[in-house]
Amino acid sequence: MHMPIPFLNRLKFQDKINLGTACIVIFFGLITALSVTRVSVDSILEGNRERGTSMARNLALRAIDPMLGRDSLRLKNLVDQMAGLSDYINYAFVLDRQGDVLAHTFKKGFPVELKDANEAFEKGVRIQLLDTGEARIYDFAAPVIIGGDRYGTVRLGISQVRVQTAKREVMVTIFGITAAVTLAAMVLSTIFARGVAKSINLLRESAEEVVRGNLDVQTAKALGRNCWEVMRCYNKGCPAYHDDRHRCWYLAGTLCPECQDVHLPEKFESCRTCKVYRENVGDEIQSLAETFDVMALTLNAYIDELKHAKSDLERQKSLMQTILDVTPDLVSLQDRDLKYIAVNKAFCTYFHKNESDVIGITDFDIFNEEQADTNYHEDQQILITGQSLSKQILVGRTGNRRWFHIIKVPVYDGETIIGLLLTARDISVIKQYQERLIHSQKMQDLGKLAGGVAHEINTPLGIILGYAQLLIEDVPEGEQMREDLKIIERQTKVCRKIVSDLLGFSRNIESSMESMELNKSLTDVVELVQHIFRQERVTVDTDLDPNVPPIVADEDKLKQVWMNLLNNAFDAIGSDGHILVGTKLCSHRRRVLVTVADTGSGIKEGNMGRVFDPFFTTKPAGEGTGLGLSVSFGIITDHGGKISVTSPAPVEYLETGDDKTGTRPPGPGTLFIIELPLTKEGLPDEECPEAIDLKSGIQAV
């Protein structure tokens, strides 16, 4: 509690007890002294009044005979005798019926003014306090009654000094007693306060030791008799056995037969009837000291557990850091503000930074603005939706480009997302294997091509060569025909060499990947063939999405694909039909779709799986080689895209077209769907929702 007087705040506890005790004793001593003094003075006054009254009446009775006998000498002796009874009787005199003074005790003459200062009642004594200027006197006037008649008056003066002296003596005595009691109380309170202050100081010193970190303190006094001594217990397995620092009622799990198997604080309550407790229990200060010791020891044990836990955490953290540093994957942990709070060694090595340089910064401090902005929006989506992200990206400059498989997952604390964990694995080698696999597939396709060429050309070349050699044998040397036949033989062998080379031909043609306008490339090809197709009443319509951004691709090769698809569509229609060419940017804006639909004869179900095989064609002999779609497939695959086909085409594609003047009804039609990435990194992992709808029941390749 805040003391109203600052002076009291600075006093020690012992001084406060002494001061409080002295104030209480003095206060009640004063109250007692005043009350006793007042009672004593009233008692003395009353006694003085009664004594004076009695003396005045006695004097009045004794004055009757001298007054009747007019014996002035005897009357004089009587008043002198009365005045000599006490030092406090100032005077005595007698008046006759007329008020004349018959006798008095004044040596310097009777003061006339005193005669009328007081007058007796008819039958009673009248008391009047008179002030002579030198002293205050109680004047008693008593009538002298003889035969029922008033015969005179006697006056008796008693000094007030006696009363004042008695009052002063009483007050001195009471205040002396009060002072003695106060002194004794202060001595006793000092002894008491010293004992209390000693215990409190011991608690304070123990608390200061705890603040300094020393929890091995002993504040409570040692027990007079420990529990094993009181109970004559020899159970060494009991936690309280030979533990003279802990009170057994503060320990759980004690094995004393009288102890109840309960935990604190129920155990503490159950021990109140135990004789060990009753023998050793102290006052509130001792209980406080014991509780303080238990608290310090419990806190010490708790700190030991925390140190052990901290050591385990540091060891686990070191182990985890070692594991993360050993892994070749780039690992990082970001908080909700997307600031890096932990990275592994591979991450630092890749970005040529120290861990201390990365901690606390964001992607805008590491990547270029475009990449950092992309990462920021991706990370925010993860933090908002809680959905993980997995993607493959190509980073780096030409000559040092590397593929990474990125996985970003939200980090939860309970149900709250507190950060973002990123792992990036270098899959450049895997990509190289994939490219080699694609190349091997291409080589296989080219092998099929070479085999088809060999099948188609080698046989007639062999026949030509055979017949040429036979003719050479029949023509004599020196004739011009023989020379001509030899030329045929030589050129035929050249052709066979070329065919032989085709069989072993296998090469990876590099594409010229540059930024290009997809819609423009389609428009250029459509404008190129539109006039020719219109001659057969085949119209070409376009439905191009203006939101399609520039893509990175080889424009010439893509134009070759568009040309192949349009030629196939035109061949499938023949005449009287239309072709619809469209583009669409996927809703997630990471893919673009190109669709080519026609109203032609369609593709039989049995041929759907072979339309992209080299030399497969349903056209009449001599009207197609079957290489157009296989070449288109290779080009689209080389761009990291996909090509799919379905037949019959969806109805909405068949109903499109401005020129419907043809006389032949439309066929089931065919729809080709090409999916292209917006960048060189290939198609993203996310499927295009629009493509999924279109490819329901579509033969995908």
C-alpha cells in the first residue's frame, strides 16, 4: 500500500512497528490520562465540597452556645480551631443575625467586601467560588439555626489550590505510567519487530539470491524433527527420506503409510492432520519461507529442464542444418512478409551470397524485377489459398541455363499459415535426358521415314540398276549406248547411296526460338491459302483471341504446321465446306490453344491412333505421303507443346462460317487442338481448363 507520507516509506519495517506501537500506546495513554484526570478532579471537587459543607455545618452547630452566651472569646477560639484543621482553610468567621461579624480568623483585619460575597440558604449550605485576585477560594456559608430561627451565619473559606494540586498529582502519575507503558511497549515491540524483520530480511536476501540466479537457497529454518524421525521411517525409496530441505507435505509421491496418494495441492490439505505437520508447522512467515524454498527448488528444476530442452533443440537444429546443407537442393524458409528467415548452403552458393546476407531480404533483393514480381504473386496465392505450387522453370543466361523443379508449400502453425517453404531441385540433367529421349524418339520416327523411303525407292532403284547392268553387258565396248548405260548405272548407285544415307540419317535440327505473334502467323497462312480454297467453295474462318500475348517459338516451323493442318482440312473437305481456325488464352494465362476444325469427312475411329505416324495416310495413292501430320507433331513437340485430334468435331465448330453456299452437306469433321507454352520452358503443370473441356473424348498425343 502506498504510504501517504514519504517519510514513512523510508522507514524500516522494524522502525514502523516501533513507531506504530508507540503511537498506539501514547494515544490510548492520553485518552486514559485525560479521562482518569477528569474523574479524579471531579471526585476531589465533590469530596472537597462535602468536606467543606460538613465543616461549615459543624461550625454552625458549635457556634450556637457561644452565640447564645455572647461569649466572643469562645467563638474566636472556635473559628481559630476550625481554621487550624487544614492548611487549605483560608478563613472562618461568624456573623450574627444582623450581619455583624462576631469572630473571624483574619489577622490583618476583616475584609468587609467578603461579608456580602456569599449568603447561606435558609437551611442549607451555599457554596460560592470567590476570586480574591491572589487565589481562588471555595466559600461555604451555613446558617446558624436556633429553635427554628436563623440566628446567624458561619462562613468557611477553603483554597482551590488543594484541588489543583490533587489534579496535577493525578495527571503526573497517569502520564508517568503512560510513559512507562510506552517505553515498555516499545521495548517489547522492538524485540517482536526484530524477530519479524529478521525473517523478512532473510526472505529478501533469498529473493535477491534468486534474482542473481542462485536458486539453491535455504530460507526456512531447519525442522526440529524430520518426518522419518517422527514416524520412525526407514523407507529409503521415499522422496522425503533424509531430505531435510523439503517439507514432506510439499513433496508428491511420499511413501508414508499415512500419506494419501494424491498430488498437490490436495496432498497439502490432507497433511494438515498429520502429526509430522502439526509438530513442525510454524507461523505464516515460516510457511512463507518454506513455500519460497519449494518455489526456488521447483524453479531450479524447471530451469534445468529448459536447459536440457534448449540443448536438445540446438542439437536438433544443428542436425537439421547439417542435413539441409548436405542436400544439393535449394531450400529456403520465408515468413508471411516473404522475407527469408532460413536458407541452406546450396541456396547461398547458387546466389553467391552468405546466409547473413540473405536473411531478412525478399525476392526483390535477389531476382530481377520481373521474376521477383512473378514469385511475389505466386507466393501470395499460396499464403492466401494454402495450395502448394509445383512447377519447372528455366533460369540463367544462354550457355548457363538450368532447369529447376520448384515446390512451394505453406508452413502452418496450428491452422495459421506462418510462412512458405521452398525447395528447388536442379533437373537440368533430367531435362537433358528427356531431350535425348525425344531425340531418340525423333530418330525412331526418322528411321521409320527412312524405312518407308527405302521401301518405296530402293526396290525400283534396284530394278533400274539391275537392268542397266544387264544392258551394259549386252552392249559392246566403245558404243555410245554403253556409255549412256554406265551413266545410268553410276547415277543409280548415287541414288542408292542417298537412300542408304537416309536410312542412317538422324540429326537434331535446331529451332530458331524467338518472340512471335501467334495470331499473325495464323493470319498470314490463312490469307495465303484462302484464295485457293475458295475456288473449291471452301471458306476459312478465324476466331482469334486478341488477349494472346507474344510467344517464344520458331515462326517458320509453326507456319509449316498451320499449312499442313489447313491442307489436310482442305483435302478432307474436297469442296463445299469451311475451316475454322481459332486461338484461346487459357484462364490461368500460362498456355495458349490453337484449334483447326473442318467440315470434312472426318477420321475413322480405327485410324485415330495412327494419324501422326509417318507415311500413314488415308488419301489415294499418289496424293499424299503421310508425312504432314508426323512433321507437325515433331514441330509442336519440339516447342514443348501438345497436339490432339478428335473426330467428329464438336457441333459448334461445324456451324461456324460465313460462306455456306455449298451444295454438299458438311461431314462429321475433324478438330485439331494444339497447346503451346508462352515461354521456352514448356507447358506448365497446370492443365488448361478450356483444353480439358475440348479434349473430352479426344485422342491426345
